[in-house]
Amino acid sequence: MIAGVCAATCALASTPAVMSHVSVYKIARDGHIAPLRGAPFRGEKIEYRATYTNLSHGSVNNLHATLRVPTGLFLIKALNSPVPSTSIDGLRFHRLVLRSTGAASVGYPVVFEHGRSYHFLRWNISHLTPGMTRVVYAVFTVGR
């Protein structure tokens, strides 16, 4: 189920002059990272890298770099500053808060709002000059 959802995962850039691309990697127990091939298994760690490149001739300010999170993934860490915001619907974003599941091997789920898990992470990229690329990362473990 996650493999199909991973293929549909998108990185959204709120500015048309910015190209976005998402890559998904499997993180082996020894820390080796390789492109994800096929469906990940429960307990495996995967990393999403969302790349944003300014294709315009002018600077882009306050870019909302948004990553869609497939169901069944539990957030371990979100890299890059500042810490991303979260959303259920991709419209209303709130500060990211992690809540322990009580099982260290599962990691941390993205916080719940009214019994529903968040499905988007959003970083604010304050400044992107012409031709500049910025990459944001999020590491997950497969829970279901």
C-alpha cells in the first residue's frame, strides 16, 4: 500500500518559478542509503528528500516547501532549519510536535489532531536566489 502512495507523494512549491522533486531512499541498518525499490517493509527506515530549485531570474522569498506524507509512515526526524509545520489537509499548518508511541522501534508519529494524523510537512525557505537549490529531508519508519 505504501509503495503506491509513495509514487503519488508530491513536493509542492507555492511559486511557479520553483521546480520541485521528491526522492525516496531506504536507510539500511548500517546507515547505507539507497533509492527505494518496491514497497518498504514494516520497521524499515526511509528518507524523503524534497529538492526545490529556483528557475527564475529573480530571488524567491518565503517559499513554502511542502512534502505530502503517506499514511502508515511514522516521523523519526525532520531535518533542516527551521523545523517544519504540519497539516492534515495541506491548507492549515501548525508547529510540528512529536508524541511518543511508547515503542522506540516505531519512532514518532506526526502528531494527531482530533484522531487524524497529519499528512503534510512544510518548511519555510526564507530566500532562494536564481539557480539556487535547497533540499529538505524527513526520515520515517514504516508502521503499517
